[in-house]
Amino acid sequence: MIYDKRFLPFGLSSFESLMSASPAPTKQRQVYETLRADIVGGALEPGQVLVIDALARRFGVSIIPVREALRQLQAERLVEIRPHTGVRVTPVEIGALEEIFALLGALETTSALAALPKLGEAELRELDGLLKESQASATRGDSAAFEAANREFHLFPCRLAGYPRAQDMLQALFGEWERLHRLAFRDAVPPDLHQANREHEAIVQAFRRGDAAALAGAVRRHNATAADHYRGLLRGGSD
């Protein structure tokens, strides 16, 4: 879009600065992010009832941003909103594991293949940086830092491909998975972080070579390794 400086009372440079400035978080965003963290982290337990008026008082806002935040959380399957019965935190479904990993695999493979033709030297350096961050956190044994680096590594192809819907769906699935993991596998043996990074490295190498078949295979194997680990834990728990 082209703007004519003659019709901007404060001048084009000021207008450009205004347009490029990062907007402050909205009330709705603040409520959403706090509630999402509470649900994913377990501070708000599965099945817990959420009272809109009480949440509005907690955050010092009207009920409108609270309702908007709850609708967004509902879209991510983190809360249930039922007419005449109110809002509650969605129960954790162990059986959702298969569906979550199937969707993660499909979205990540599709995004990676779409990103491949758009990968330049700058993007490859960024991907290398994410891999190094993931490797360093695994070496330190810092699982929280590894989770953060791992999330960014897996979201990178969506951003590069220009697939915002896939990115939103992945974010929602990551939230469901993090919550399921913390509540159902809290004391379980975690996956081998160094093996995960070897699989990350195979993905990066396939990107570097521009090899679509190898890339799709590396993404699928990485997803399958994680899914198999947790399937094994479930089988062990049912014996």
C-alpha cells in the first residue's frame, strides 16, 4: 500500500515509525497467555471449573477480554465452554497420543517440504543456530531449554514456508502435548535428547542438500521415534 505524505499530518517518517512499532500486549492476550501457561503447566487442573467473573477480577479486566481468551483456549482444546454449565479445563485424554503424533507428523512434513525451496543461506544459518541451541541444552541436561529450542526448531519450517495456519495448528498441538506429557508422563523415563538431536541434525542435512525425499523421511522418523517411546511407556504401564 502507498501512503501520500501530504495527507499525513505528522509526516511520513513518523507514520512509518508508528506502523513498525511493536504493539503492546492486549488485555485479551495477557489473559490468554497466563491462563494457557496455567493449564499447560498444571496449575489449573483437568476438570477444574473456571468462573468468568472471578477471572475478570483476578486480571483486573472486564469480562470481554476473558471471554475472548477463553474462546481462543477452546479452539486449542484446552478448555470446554458449555451452554448453561460454564467453562472447565479440558480433561487429559491419554488416547489422544496417537492422534497428536499423527497430526504433528503430517503438519511438520508438509511444512518442511514447502519450506525447502525457500531455504537460503540466511535461513540455513538460522536453522543451524536452532540446532546448536538444542544440542547445547541437551549437553547441559536442561530439559526446559531443550523444550523451548525444540519447539522453535519444529516451528521454523512453518514460518519459512509462509504457512500461518499450520503454525497455529502446531502451536495448539504442542500445548496439548505438553499438558498431556506433564500430567501423564511426569515421572516416566524421558526420551534420549542426544538421539533427538541426531535426528534434528539429519533434518538439517536434508535441508542443506535440498533433498526432499530425505527431508520427508527424516521428519517422519523423528516423529515416529518420539511416538514409539511414549507408546512403549503406555504398554509398560498397562502390564
